Amino acid sequence: MAGGVKTVPAGTTLALQGKPAVALIVLKQGTVEVLCNAGDENAVFTAEQARQEGRPIETVEHKGADVYVAEAGLFLPVQPASYFAKTECTLQIVPVTADKLEPFVLQNPALGVNIAKSLARRLLAVNQMFSGAVGKISAFKKALEQYCVDFYTIIEDLAKSSNDEQVDEIYKKAKVTKTYKRGRSVVEAAKEQQAAFGSAVADSGLAKTRKIGRGEVLCNEGDPGKEMWVLARGELWVHIRDQKVGEIKAGEIVGEMLVLIDEMSKRTAKVTASQNCELGVIPADKFPQVVKVQPRIAVQLCRMLSQRMQNTLRVLMASGKNVRETAQTLIQEEKYVTDDYHSAYAGLEPLEDVIARECNALSSRKDEIQKLFDE
């Protein structure tokens, strides 16, 4: 896509779901429509398919301030949605691909902050489309992801603690499974985030630290606040209207929406410590300065928000079907976690009581996932 400022007619395709991003697009005048199609993450949709089959997600309008368009695709392997000019639009095109974006943002920290704010607004708009049933499906997928992390952790701990040839053989087989690979990717991403956020807190001199004990409340739904937290150690539980909707692990951030969206002033969830926690505290008014000192935090924040939006869009698209049918489809798609578990456990059970207990605990988590499905 050629760079510079250009005016395009209504109906022009700006970005297509499933295709890699090739530019940062800034809407300077006009209105853009966002559509999303059901399909797996490798599906590539033509403009005609996107228009005919796409579900309207959002309308992005220029209201006196420049707006980023299709920016999430620059932090993901491919665009999570399609973007079309709904009216005649004036655009500023900055040619940049995903692999070039990080150094680009590192040289322009303020740009990273602005893109993060744009992504936060887009994520908020998508989240508002959630129904209770869709939320349960999202919780189901989150539980399966955590299951993969637990599987990966057990297999890695096993390899480090044993010199048994039979165990080595089990480890080799487990390493090539989808469950192990998926768990590893989640863990590695969390470590990368933790390193970026942790160094931002430590190096800036602008952030404070806070410790809370197990059972303590970090914030209540409806509380005012203008700070975000980086979870350095421990685990947090998230509740909305007294229902647990998620867990936050070390390396993740909490409360970023109030910092990134100026018009938001109240917390949207209750957050409590499920174990002793240590957090870095970044006040909203210090956030731009923190990013100047450690611009990588903006890149990681944008990547995290983009991933959340992609995950939310996938669930929303799936929810176009009957909810029970959708859950059943997810069970079938994720069937490999059960197969991978039984394959590893069959070899581990007779070897060591400690490993057997860990595997039994993992099996219990699988039972919890089944309960989510039953709901």
C-alpha cells in the first residue's frame, strides 16, 4: 500500500481479515465499517465474502481527531477483521509491516501510547457485544488454555527432575503434541510481557510497588481509579457481578482500560488476590513518561490488547450458532488436550507418586472444564 495522504471512495477495501497488515492507516476524514467473518484463524476472506457474510462489529468515524484503523493486525500474524470505507475517506498511509513495527514504535514512544489507546477503545466496543452465554464460551476457552499451560509445566518439570530413560521417551512424545506447544506459546508470551512490564516499572523510577495478601481486594467493580497494575508475582481473580470471569497471571496487566480511555472513570470488575501478590503501580499521568523510558511496554501492551480483541472476535463469531452447538464444536476442536493428557499419563502413572498426583490434579481441571461445557 503506497504511503502518503490519499482520498478513497466509499466501498474501498482498507484491510482484509486473514491477510497480513502492510501499513498503519490513520483516518483523517470519513467513516469506516468493520466486519468480521466466522472461520478459523488461517482463513483468508475476499472483499466480496467479507461484505456478504461478515458480521458488522463497529463503525469508526472521524470526529475531529485522527483515528487509527486496522491497527490490531500489525501486532498479530494477520488482520482479525475486515475494514471498508463506508463513506469517502481521507487517509494517511504509513507503510510498515508487523516485523518492522516494533523498532518503529521504539523510536516513537508517543505513537505506541496513541495506538494502545485506540486499541483499548476498539476492544471496549467489541466487549460490549458480549452476552452472558458468549461470556461462558470465552471462559471455557480460557480454561482450556490454562489446561495447556499446566500440561506444559508438568512435562517440563518432569524432564528437569528425572534421568529415567522411560521418562525421557514420554517427554519426547509430549513435546510434539498440540497441547504442549500451545501451553509453551502462552508461557513464553507471558514471560516476554513480564520482562517488558517489569523493566518498565523498575527502570522508570516513576512507578511504585504494592503487595496484597491472599483474599485481599485490589479493586471493586464501580471503584474510581486512574492507575494500572503490572502483576509481578502471584495470581488475581476477576469477578463481574459476583461471577468469576477470569484469572490474571504474573506478567499480565490489570486496570489498563481506565488509563488508556480518558472517558472511563470506574472499574468494570472486582479483582482479588487468590494468593500473595506483588504489583507494579503505574499512575495514568505517569504512563507516557514510563513509556518514554521503556517504550517496549507500549509494544507489549498493544500486542496484548490486539490478542484480546482477536480472541473476543473469534468467540463472537462462534456465538452466531446455537450456544450449545458452539460449545460442542469447541470440545471437538480441543479434543486433542484429552488425548495428549492420556497419552502422557499412561506412561507416567506407574513411575512416581508425585508426578501421578500432579497429573491427577490436571485431570481435575479437565473435569472443571467439562462443568463449564455442561453450563
